Amino acid sequence: MPPHDRPYDDVLATIGWTPLIRLNRVAQGIRTPVYAKAEFFNPGGSVKDRIGVAMIAAAEREGRLKPGGVIVEATSGNTGVGLAIAAAVKGYRCIFTMPDKMSQEKARLLRALGAEVIITPTAVPPDHPDNYIMKGRAIAAAQPNAIFADQHYNAVNPDAHYRTTGPEIWTQTEGRVTHFVCSPGTGGTVSGAGRYLKEQNPAVRIIAGDPVGSIYAEYGRTHQKAEGAPYKVEGIGGDKIPTSLHFDVVDEWITVSDRDAVLMARRLAREEGLFSGGSTGVNVVAALETARRVNDPDALVVTVLCDTGERYLSKVYSDEWLHENQLVEVQHITVADLLAHKDGAAPPLVHVAPAATVRQALNLMSTYEVSQLPVLDGDNGVGAVSDQDLMARALEDASALDRPVSELMGPPYPIVDDDTPAERLALLLSRETPAALVRHDGRVTAIVTRYDLLHQLAGIR
Ligand SMILES: Cc1ncc(COP(=O)(O)O)c(C=O)c1O
């Protein structure tokens, strides 16, 4: 148990015994208590630290891995981190293959830990030589003194969870756990921990979440292998059945969309202070659905917070990414609604006249902290200027500061009526057209920017 009251021999000794934390605000109104095992407390920031060290220890015991050896793995990132940490402590080299849909943060992290990372295409069939598992296996076969860790087909993976994650949950809940909800990637966590919990109490129900597009849930229900489809959450689901996933342990499957998963991950960060990724979103959506259905204050649902949200800053936690991937619905709101939600620090329409100088325009932008200004001649939009363009011109030639903006401005912004639906505005705005002027009762009265729209869609205000 982790009071951390004495020093450890190395970082590997700190893996496991992660805290079990109650979900409060996201579970409001649900009578069944829901707890989550916070795996981002592991030193590598994910549940996979548990299997990294276990797979290396097993290969050493079996004599397959010798000093100076190479560890190769196909990984969505986190297993790589677990292996790389153990390899750093034990002095092995690592080579990882990783599909290109995984976040850049993960590849950078693996390289920071000293590993070599080979990015493979996501959009290839599971048996294609460029598939990340096939490629990893081929690399290991071609290297002397190399092992392929093979988390998808390595019995040590579920066994590590049978020996650690399962017993920890049993102890931490004092044997009161009634439902364990966990989404499989390799299947190691749900299979190992689930089997252990069922052995302690056969009435414990094991529920697996699965992203829309993965073939696991369908296979679990019908034993038919369907065609997979792409999805955005990382680390869970699949288009091929791994042997680390023990279907006999799973009692029920709950399918969750990317959108629900991502929005739940964001809620967990804001409402619970629990910062995790999309696979955790799937887990928690499925756990709350289970808890709602069970509707019993004496039951106890446990799920898993798989890894740290820092791995997804450019994805799950990026408003642009959500928008580009259509994970936020354009609601039926109008331009007037967008304006009503602006925070009111600046007047609704900051603008310059064509005769104003570049210096005056830059002053205005700095005062109101805006990066672009419409140029208005009376009520007519005649042009637009951006801080970036004006600064570049002024740095090139200081006399530009005293020239009228009419000489340097770009084309005017489009004009929209304030009852225009936000969907139409979204089609109009782009990086090249960052804003539109808003007309109310025939007069231009406000400006609406790409960021106003983005912030509204992502629910920031
Ligand atoms: C982010 C993330 N969540 C969940 C999982 C699933 O865990 P398991 O492979 O034990 O099923 C993984 C596995 O790669 C993962 O990377």
C-alpha cells in the first residue's frame, strides 16, 4: 500500500497501487456509487506500466531477453512508455511501431525515453505488412537478441492485471465491488482484473465498453467478425481479435461513440479534476450507464482512468481538433446567440476608418486585445487588417506606421444578418476569412470571429 513512507530502489517499484477515487459531479443523480482507478498515478502515466515491467521480467526469466537485448513492440503509445521505463532501468534498447492516428505527444514521449519510434499507417488492413503489429513482429524477427513483447497475444499481459489490478480493486473496495467496467484494447486489463474479481465473487459483473467502429462488441455478442470502421479514441477497440482479450470474462458490452467519449473526458477534467483521455471517456460513459441501470446504493461500480490527459492536449483537449473532427455538433444557434455569449470586454464592433494610420489601428488592436479589425467607411465594410500583416509591414519599413490603413488593407469581411444560423457562418469562416460583420436592422453593428464560433461550439463560455 502506498504511504510512500520509505525510499524505493528504483522507479519500477512505484508501479501499481493506484488510488481508487469516487466520481461525484458527473455521477450526480445516480444512486449507485461509481469509483475509478486512477492509473495516471503510475510513473509512466498509464495502466500499461503494469504490463511493461511484467513482460520484460517474464522474457528475462524465460531466457529470451539477455543483457544488451532489444525490446520491440506494437503500441498505441502507453505500452511503449511502460516498456521504455523498465528498459531504461534495466539497460535494454527499445523499438516501437505506432499507428499514425496516435497523438504526436505519445511519439515524442517515447523518443524522450530513449526509444526508436516507427510510425505506420492506420488505414491498412490488419494483415497488411505495414500494419503496426505485423511491422513490429517483422522488425523483431530480423534483429538478433530481440523480443517482440506482443501485448495483444502475450499471456503475461492479462496475468499482470490478474496479479495486481484485480487484487488492488478487491482490497480497496473491501470486497464490495459489484460491477467492473473496462474497455479492452489488448484486453489485458478487463480480462485479468475481471477474472480475479469473479474468482473472489462470481456475482461480480464484468462490463466492457467499446468504441463505435471496433469489432469487439459485435464479436462478444455474436462471435461473428464484422468489418471494423475508423474511430478516434486511442488505445481501445480493434479490428482483429487479440488472445489477451478473454471474451468468457465479459458479461456485457456497451458501445460508445467518439463524441460521447471525448465530451465525457472533458467533463471529467472540469468537473472532477481527473485529467485523462478518450478511452477513459468510453469507460466512464459505460460505467455511468451501468450505475444508472443498476440503480442500487449498495452496489459498487469500479472503472478505470487509463492514462493522463497530457497525452491528448492536441486532440481531446483541443477545440480546433474537436471541430475539425466534427465531435461537437453545430447547435441550432444564430449569430445573435453567439454575440450574446461574448464576454463583453470589448465593444461589439471595434473598427477603423480608411484614413486612420497603421499606428492607430495597431493601438486599437492592442487596447482591445483583438488580432484583426474591419475597415469601415461609414456603414460600409471596405477592407480589413490583421495585426500580423500590419506588424510585418511596419517591421519591414517603419514609415508604414504613418500610412493610412486604406493603402495596406486586405479585402473586407463578409456581412451576415444576425439571424444567420451558426452552421452557415461556420461555412463562411476560415483561416483566410477569420471574421464576419453582423448586420442588425440593416446596419452593421458587430463583428463575429472564428474564435467566437469555436468557443461557443466547444462550450467554453
Ligand atoms: C489509452 C489506453 N486506454 C486503454 C487501453 C486498454 O487497455 P488493455 O490493453 O489492457 O485492454 C490502452 C491499451 O493500449 C490504452 O493505451
